[in-house]
Amino acid sequence: MGAPFLIFPPRNAQVMSMIKPIYKTKTRDQWLEQFRSQGIPVAPVQNIDDFMAYEQVIASGMLQTVKEPKKGIVKEMGIPVDVTGCPGKIKGPSPQPGQHTREILKELGYSAQEIKRLKHGNVIKLAPRRK
């Protein structure tokens, strides 16, 4: 890799400042090939789109379709652990931002007045109350 300073590594921020210029000298795929050729097990970091299109994710049944209130039918990552005899299942859409904040704060002992003050101070976001 051309980084002899890693023999006695300095702190993380220093390491990152030294490694970044080195990593910029090759593409992601070139680095993966170099590491693999040295017997180093590596895999690329993937963004969400890459993950959702990854053949192993698709083959494993990890993706599930869910009806989201504002988005319609969407694909989401399913339950990451498969326990024989105890299958996990997505039962509904992901919570909306602030959907459960009020209930959680009440469980933690916050009064309705304190929750209102936090909302007006832009400390928390509350989803609209359901009718």
C-alpha cells in the first residue's frame, strides 16, 4: 500500500489524513484487486442502491415489499437474521419521523407541557396526531 507509517499507527484522524491521498491514487476496484491479490479479505462499501441490487441480497430473500403511506409500494431490507422455526416478518411500514416521539417521551416521564416546550424549541419533531 505504500504506507510504512502504519507499522506504528498514530491516532485515527492522523491515519485518515495520511491514507486519504494514497487511496485517491487508484479506483475502488483497483484497491480491491490489490488487497485480494495479497490474500486480504475485502468487500466494497456499498450505497443503498448497490445493496438493493446485490445478487446475494436478492437471492437470500432479504428484500421485502411494503406499502408506505406516502410512497406507495417500496422495497425494504427485511429481517437480517433467519432463525429456524421463528421467522421474522415486516408487519408494516417504517415509522415516520416523530411518529413515536410523544409516546416514548411520556414513557420516560415527560409531561405533555414538557413535550410541547421541546417541540416549540425545535428540540424534537412530532408527527401529526392521528384522528
